[in-house]
Amino acid sequence: MENENLRILNRDTIKYIAVFAMLLNHISLAFLEKGTFIGELFLDIGYFTAPVMCYFLVEGYHYTRSKRKYAVRLLGFALISQAPFYMALSHGEKFPGMLNMMFTLFICLLILEVKVQVFNEKVKILLYALLIFANSFCDWPTMASVYTLLFAYAYGSQWKMRRAFGISAAIFLLSTYMTNSELFSVEKAMLLTGCAELGVLAAAAAVLYFYNGQQAVRGRTFSKWFFYIFYPAHLLVIGMIRMFCV
């Protein structure tokens, strides 16, 4: 029997942790040198965020009263966030090269809609492929779609969800090693990949073993809008620091 005493974290607490992890990741991308200890530490902590946010996107899809309003919020904040995203995380390119994470979550929401609303399997697979391709032009390319699909098909079963997190961690491990192996020696690539994997494993532990399935008792409205507003706000601050102080 699982130890229910471990389930001490509500949804909002885990999201706040994810937001803080994302902030460290963006600080690393904006200001720190890749391959250094502190740069990689902040970057790796940030890998906690994507699986957590995709999991709660799947959960939120099942609970939201209006999926249309949910989609409009994500798309609206995606549009608002694009300029700050470019200011904070571009590195001299003429164009940012990718769309921000809010676009990623919007596309993942469309993936969930396809899963529920489209019954023809061939059409469903085609739409999945198109949306995953679209996601490749966004932050968290491809992996966010993988997380979302795995969690969506596992939702409602603790055993299936554990398997989904295991599969997603394995895919992340392989894709990260392939990227690192192009930049570093085999030994360093393996070390960096293993450290990056810890963020994903921490996300799995938070959701599977510490999440109590509840929202915070107080401040729900504040938390709801904080998670939307913080994203463009922190990118704007990072971008302004880069423009005027670095």
C-alpha cells in the first residue's frame, strides 16, 4: 500500500516549484555559460517544469468548465509573451527562432482536443503528427507533445501514469544525450545527460508520490492568474537586464 502521508503537495505548490525551476533555467540560458557547473545546475533544475506543466494541462483539461476559454487564455498570453521571450532568450539572432512555451501548451491543448473529439484513427494520427511538427518550432520542442500524449492516455490509472513517466524519462534521456554528444566528449555528455534527467525524475516523483490531488485552499484565483502573468513578466525583466545591464 502506498504511503499517503507522503502526499503533502497540492497542485499550486508543485506549480510554484515548477515556476521557480523555470526561472532558474531561463537565468542559465540568458546569463550563464553552457557547460559550467552553475549554468548546468540551473538548466537541469528547469527540466522539472515541462513534465509538470504538461501533466497539469492534461488534468486541467478534464476539470475546466470551458475548454474554449482555457485555449483563449493560453493563446492570448502566448502572443503577449513572444516579444519578452525574444528579448530574454535570443542570442543575437534576427528572429527568435522559436515560439514561447505558452504556444507549446496551446498546441498541447489542441492535441488533447484531437484525442477526445476525433474518432477516425487515421485522421487522428495525421493531426497528431501535424501538431507535433508545429510544436517543434516552440520552446520544449517535441518533448511537450510526448509528455502530453503519454499522460493523456495514462490519465485515470496510477499504474499507467507511472509507466508514462518512465517512458517519457527514457525518451528525454536519449534525446538529451544525442544533443550533448554533439557538443561534448562522451564522458561529459553522459554526465550532463544524467544530471539533466534528475529534473524529469523529480517531476515524476512530485506528481506520482507527493501530489495529493488537491488545489490550495486559499488564493486559488491569485495562483491561477499568477502562473499566466509571471511568464511574460519574468521574461520581460530578464530581457531588460540583458538590454541595459549586460
